[in-house]
Amino acid sequence: MTSSQSGDWWGSGGDSGEEPRVVVRDRRRIDPESGEVRPDSASTPGTSAGAAPADSPGQEADGELVESLRSQVRERTADLQRLKAEFDNYRRRVERDRQQIGEQATAKVLASLLATLDDIGRARDHGDLEGPFKAIAEALETALEAAGLERYGVPGDEFDPAVHEALMHSYRPDVSGPTCVDIFRAGYLHAGRVLRPAQVAVAEPTGEPAEAPATPPPVAEPVAEAAGRPAERPERPAPTPDDTGSIPGPDNGEPTVSAD
């Protein structure tokens, strides 16, 4: 560049006395803060009238990008929801399994004490449960009931093959259905499950109503007739000849006593 050219350039710049302005125009279609597409009608300050129209290829590409991003967000959201549901199901399954394992362990311990409870019951029936032994037995029964042990089986209960074990069977007219009339050994439940079925004697109805005891019919007595005649005496059998061929008298051969 020659000195004359240089002087012309600096001279032209010096004559204007103004510095060139730097203008920054934000033409991004997506708002960086909200992530939404800016409306076509909105324009940033300083936008020239010769800006690109709304249906330009660049804006269409931006719309496709936004739609792709939204689709990815929906997919990721569905994946997170599915993972959360699977984790919730796993947590509930683990809690249920833990509870079942605890109930099984408790039932095993209770089942091992049933023979002791039977001995306590027999001692109580015979009147041998007295003194400190009685207090210890009652404390043990209370603790087992608090642990969920339930005893069942009394005479008069309806027979249920799921919880009763029939050892004897009979028919009785005083029952209306299969009924436990005698309990040989009590049954026990825990958490709705049968630890040991009750051993019972079962009676079923005979199908006929109970009959009242029959009363004997009244004996008819001879009654005199209204005309005043004496009541007829029953006829006596005809006398039969004895060994001598004679016929006995009215007294059938018995000795008679005279009025003299």
C-alpha cells in the first residue's frame, strides 16, 4: 500500500468521525432459557426488514430438531417410569417374602410347643395344675397367644374337613348336619394356616325326626250296662276230663269250702 493510498484511507476515516457499530442479532428459533420455539411473529430488537421468512429451510430444520428432541424426551420418560414400576414391584416382593419367612419361622417354633400345651391341658383336666406350675403354664399360653397361636375345637362345631380330622362317625337325631360331638385333641392355627388339625368324632342326622317314647294303650275294664245288669264275666274254658275219665266240677277239682 502506497503512502498516498494510506493517506486516503485514514483521511476518509478521519473525516467521518464515527466508529463502526457492532450489531448482534439473535436469530435462534429456540429460546435457550425455556427451550420452546419462538413464535414467528416475534422479532428481536434490531432485526432488519430483510430477515429470512418463517417458512425458510432453516426454520423447518429447527422444527424437525425440536420434534426429535421431544420424542426422545418422551421415550426417556417412559423408560424411567417403567424402571420405577419394576423397582416398586421388586420392593413389594422382597417385603412380602421377608414377611412369609418370618411367619414360617414362627410357625415352626409354635408347632414344636404343641405337645407341651397338650400336657398342660391334660394336667388341667385332672386337677394337677396347681401352684407355681399353674402360673408358669398360664404365662406360656398367654405368650403363645400373643405370638398369633389360636386354639380351636369344641363340641358342637360344624365339621370342616379342612381343619378337622374325623376319627369316629355316627348318626344322631339331635343334629342338623355334620357336627363335632366329641373332641379328642384340640387343633391350632397360626396366621390363618392350620398347624395341627383337631381330632374329633363326627355325627350326622339320621334323616328321621326324633320319636317320643311310646305310651302303652289303656286297659279296657268291664262296665255295667245302663239297665242295671252286672257286667258279663269272661267265659271260662270248658273243663277237660282227668285221668279217671270224670269231668271236674265248677271248681276244676279243687277243694270246696262250705258255708257251714
